[in-house]
Amino acid sequence: RQPPLFVDCPHAAMLAALLLLHATSALTGSRPHIAIFGGTGGVGAEAAYQALERGAKVSVLCRSPGKLLTPPGSGGGAAGSKLVSDRLRVCTGDVTCLTDVQAVFQDEPITGCVVALGGRTTEVGPTMLRDGTANIIAAMSGAESPTKRISVVTSIGAGDSYDQAPFLFKVLMWTALKDAFVDKNAQEALFLNGPGKDLEFTIVRPGGLTLGPPTGTTQVISGQAGSISRADVAAFCLDAVIDDEFPYVRKTPCISAK
């Protein structure tokens, strides 16, 4: 079956997400607790905001907590304001430091992780994605209550989705984004044939990212990718770590808007 946010009405999509959260809470006896890495970026901020809107607890690791803001896609008139909630825990640290990552998992069990790391390689380093994600995998497995569910945002064109990237995007992959894609492919390999292979992972490969609001029209595609809002990517990632019956666990779906 298709994930609960794959419907045509954004209001119905949010209702479905809330029903999923309540069903999960009823089964586990507690709210989901989602850890987000890359929360000051576009998709990460959307994931944090939407998880809170769904009623979940959220822990975010970021180097600059002051940059954790309400996103423009889902946030409406509050976009750009500081993201605050009594269910939000902000941990200051660097994903490339294992002890910083481990601290996210120390206070209470984490039920799922959303990894939306990014940045220019000239600023974050050529191996930040693989190094940071390796730390997350280690921390998930080594926690007192190990975490199994994780969704990881990479990109269309990564891994075996090369042929699904539009030609002009391929040109960027060959040039300006060459180092970034080397790192993205190494990041994916951590799950496909590395230390994260036994986790319940979903590698999410979105098409071109936009700043629009959530539409609830996300589809998994086999052909050339189009655009998709960061808000819809975040919703897909949250479903991947909350929905016990999510159909793309241990898969690498390419997603785009209808």
C-alpha cells in the first residue's frame, strides 16, 4: 500500500499523518521521538516543524541552534521565526563528532532518525556526509535502546538513479557537484553494503527541491524526476520512520511531485 501522505489534498495529508501518529502512540504507549540531523537546512527544518505539528517529540543536533527556524513551506506567516516547542530539544554539536551524536540518544529512546545533511563541500568538507552518517549509525546501534528506523535524504542522480536525473542536472553532477555526489554515493553505501545495512533504512532521492508548501501529492517514480517541495520530502521522510508498514523500508525511492 502507499504511504499515508500520498493523497491529493494537503489537509487530508495532514489528517492522515495525525491519524498515523495517534495509531503509533496507541501501540507504543508514548509519542514518537524523532532525531533530526541537518535541522537548520531546508528539508531538516521542515522535518522538525512537521514532526512537532504531528505531536511527536523532536531532538535536533546542529552547530548553530540560532539558525533553527520555522520553514517557509509549512510555516506560513511564522516562517523565519525561531522554532520553539516544549517537545523540542536542541543539542549543540557537530555530526562529525561521535560524542556529539551519541548525546542525542542519551536522555531517552529515539524511535526514528531523519538525516537531511547538506552544505557546500568547500564549507563542510568533502566527506561530511559519509562521516556524519557513519556516526549516526554507530550511535543508533550503540544506544541503550537501539534505534532501527532511519530515513536519509540524498538526491536524484545518486547511486543507480543516475539515468533519472535531467540532463542539465547531470552537467552539474559532472562539474560543480562532482565532489558532493562522491560523498552522497559513499553515504548511501553505508546502508547498501556497510554498517547500516541491518537498520530499517529508507534512502530518499528527491528531484529538484522547491520552497513551496506541502501538497500531499508525492509519488515514487521510475522515470525522469521533476521538482518537489522540501515540505513534501520531509513528510515522506517522517512517514518512513513513523509508519510501521511503510512500503519503502530498505529501498531507495526517487520521489517527485505529481
